[in-house]
Amino acid sequence: MRNYDSILAMGLLGALSLSGAANAAAPWTEQAKMEKNAQEAQSQPRARRAARNSVAAGTLTDPVGDTLGAFTPKADATQLSATLSGGLLTIGMSFAGDITPCENGSGTVTPTQTPLGGFIDIDTDQDQTTGVQPFTDLLTSYNTGMGNEFYVDLCSYSSGDGAVDVVDDITDTVQGRAAIGFSARGFAVQIPLSLLGGDDGQADIAAVVGTLNEPTDAVPNGGSLAATAASTPAPGPTAAVNVPVLGVWGLGLLSLLAGVFGGWRLRRG
Ligand SMILES: [Ca+2]
Ligand SMILES: [Ca+2]
Ligand SMILES: [Ca+2]
């Protein structure tokens, strides 16, 4: 049972069984965690797997209007960023419309706000053959090309500590809480590298986000984003290629000028 329709059905059943519960977490996210754990316990092979395809741009855009699901409203992501600085992996997302944390999704939102649920998948060794199937692959038709070591559960948000769970996806254990800040149309979560098993933070990242009803967007639409260091951006192809070329031509030009100048001095002498 890997397709989303089955999980949605389970989610709706979960919604019925959870009605009246104090926890306003999106039922589909809880059902997705159960489904994934059941698959992993049975060592079921992943339904789909694609080659690693990670963009090291620091920030990537996601189309407006590429949403999934059956219900309105939808959380429509427009941007995903991941930067490394000061022992923190900071992951940010932007949305086309107003969002509000999952915790506030019951009874406190205005009609223009979308309660945000979902998962940020993290492949810390950037190796799809290690770790487990990402939520983005489980819940959407997209292939991340990742093998998850960790994930962030957006619906574990609490206004009490302003943080969300960072979970070891292999052992299914919460590693700790990471501070998250929300704006009208986005959020940024700062994950201490100690919560990622002391990883160096070079990681592949993808996300599946949605409302309380269902997942409504995958970011990116296939593949992943590689976290980049904020203080020392990776050299682009322009710098890598042009510096030695300019050096050679520069030396040639200097030699030519020196020869012309030397000839001019000799003629004047
Ligand atoms: Ca989108
Ligand atoms: Ca991995
Ligand atoms: Ca998308």
C-alpha cells in the first residue's frame, strides 16, 4: 500500500477517529509516518527510485500552481533554500499564499491562511543507497533520488517553544527540537548539526507540504536541493574556468607590453 490514495483514505479515517482530540496535527502526516515505519519494518523495497539529482544552488524556485490534492485551500510552495552557517543548517520555504503553523490549524486561522503540515526530507550523506524512502517519494509521484537519514516534522510545531521535531528516519527517534520562525508566507527552521548526528551539514533536501487534509506540493518537482555554506559559496563554473584562462592571457599580454616597452626604451636610448 504505497500510493497516496490509500494513505489519504487512511488519513480521512484518522481524521474521523481523531476528531475531538486536542492535537491538531494533520492526520495524513501521522498516517504517513505509520505507513513508512510499517514498510521499513517489513524491509519492503522502495516503490520508485531515481538517480541522485541534487542542485547546489542554495535556493531553488518551485512553480506557482503546481499543487496536488483534491481540496481547497492548498499550500503552494514557491521557494526552498538551504544554507550552512555557524553549525546550523537553515532551511527556508516560501509560499504563494498566507500560511499558519499546523498547531494553529484548528479554529484560529482566518479564511486566507492555510495551516501548514508536511515533512522536510534530509539525506545527510547525499547517498540514496543509505537511509530510507523520503516522505516526498512516498506521498507524491516525484522522485527525490534521496535516501533519508533525517526529517523535520512541520506538524510537531508548538508555540510553546517555537520549535519542531528533528527525527532520525532510520531509528524513528526524535533527536531534538529545532527553532522555527514563521512569516506570513514562509518559514525558516534552524537545525543544529548535533541533531543531524554531527553531520557536516552538506545534505540533500526535499520537502512535501500540505494542509491539514492532504499533501499539496512537492519541492522540488523531482530531485533535491544541496545545502551550501553561506560564508563560502561554492565557486561557479565562471570562476573555475576563467581564472586560469585569464592568467595565461594576462601573462601573455604582460610579456607583450614588456617587449614593446623594452623596445621603446632601447630605441630612445
Ligand atoms: Ca508550488
Ligand atoms: Ca542517505
Ligand atoms: Ca512543486
